[in-house]
Amino acid sequence: MSAMGGKLTFAAIRLAHGSRQFPRLARTLVRKQCDGDWEHTYGVTIDTLDNPGWRLKIDLSGTAQDRRTMDRISHNMEHETDWWTCWTESSQFHGAGGVRQLVPIIDAFRAWIENGS
């Protein structure tokens, strides 16, 4: 992983082992972005939904991905538990999905970063 001007450059991230590397990605993001201010406002949030499911939010403000957009992608939205969707909004990556769909959400984030699209 690399930094430009002390900021994490997501385009340089290669997650060879898929979602198992997400904790390292999150740790590196926080370490690279922490400057006394960023960590008090931004960060990575993994939360639960009440249907049940997962929600992932990754703040991109101040990173090389700040203001980069991703059109909403969705998978199996009509299914009760095996659905997921991801998008960007206001310099944040968002993902939500059914209870067994956290890995596909993280994989969608990884693919978006690696492909630059």
C-alpha cells in the first residue's frame, strides 16, 4: 500500500486474498489518514441492519478517492437474505446487504478500488 502526500492511495491497493485482507485495508486507511482531525470526523463503520443484515460505510474524504463516484450496483434485491447493494454518495462508499452478504459488499469495494472504476 502506498501513500501520496501522507494520504492513502487506494488505487495502489492489491488485496491478494480478497476480503480476508479488509481488516488490513481498514487499519491502513485509519493509520494513513489520522492527522489529528480526520479521525474525529471520518472512518470506517460496519453496522447491523434490522432485517437482519449489514451496513458498511467508508469515508473517502481526504483520500485519493475523495469525490470519486460509483453508480449503485445491486444483487438479488428481491431475495429476503441474499441481497446486497453498493454505491458512493458525498465522498462515502456505502454498502448494505443481507446477513450473509458482508463479504460480497467488501469484495465490491475491493473491486471498485482495484479497477479504478
